Amino acid sequence: TYPFGWEPDADGFRGHIFATPDNSTVIISVKGTSIMWPIGGGGPTQTKDKLNDNLLFSCCCARVSSTWSTVCDCYDGQKRCDQGCLEESLIEESLFYSVGINLYNNVTYMYPKANIWLIGHSLGGALASLVGVTFGVPVVAFEAPAERLAA
């Protein structure tokens, strides 16, 4: 069997690349969120999946109350989030959007004449949408959370 994803021993961004026999069409398939389960866990990506979910899709980096630990320090009081801080928080190289941009650039280098599509479910669908909007390529997303905040 083949290992799953680009860094099968790592705990981050995962998926598969599919290509037609003549390499005219390439599909980048991005894995969605692995949910944390109390017993048995949700796989090695669950912690980074949750971090990326909270940064990309929650209100001000998952700020629920003063007792809740957030994933960024962008709350500026009075139920507002510092937009500049939030934008900076979303472009770290280790976050999935940046990894997706890097992956897309590598795939276009490897398949320069291919028609490239992105596909994903949940977190993977939202990441596919964001990368697709960035490069103007077709996307199919299933049950993706709203990514307007990150866009």
C-alpha cells in the first residue's frame, strides 16, 4: 500500500494527487478535518486540523470567553478582532493554506501543461476553495465551512 498524503509520517496537511494517463488533467485532493475522539483519537493530524479550523473559520481565532484559550492574540476588546493581526496569523508558513499554496506551485511545476483541479471535504474543501480562488482554478468542495473570513 502507498502511504497517505505528502508527509505520511507528519501530522499536517494531507491528501492525494491524481493524474490522467496522459497528464492532461491533475486533481489535488485535500483531506478534511480529523475529529478528536476521547478514546482512540482522530489520527495524527487532529491537533493541526483543529488549529487550522479555528484560525480559518471561527470568530477571532476561537475566542468564546476569557476562560477559553484561543489560537491567536487578535482580540482587541469590545467583541472585535484586529483585522491586521488576523491576516498576519493566517499566513504563517506552517499553516495549511500556505502549505496548499506551496503544493499547488509544485504541482504546476511538475505538470506545466495540465488542467489542474482541486477537491476536498470539510477543512479540505475550504482549503481547496481558498487555493482555487488564489490561482483561479476549478474547485469541487463538499461540506466546507464558510471561508470568507480567511479569503
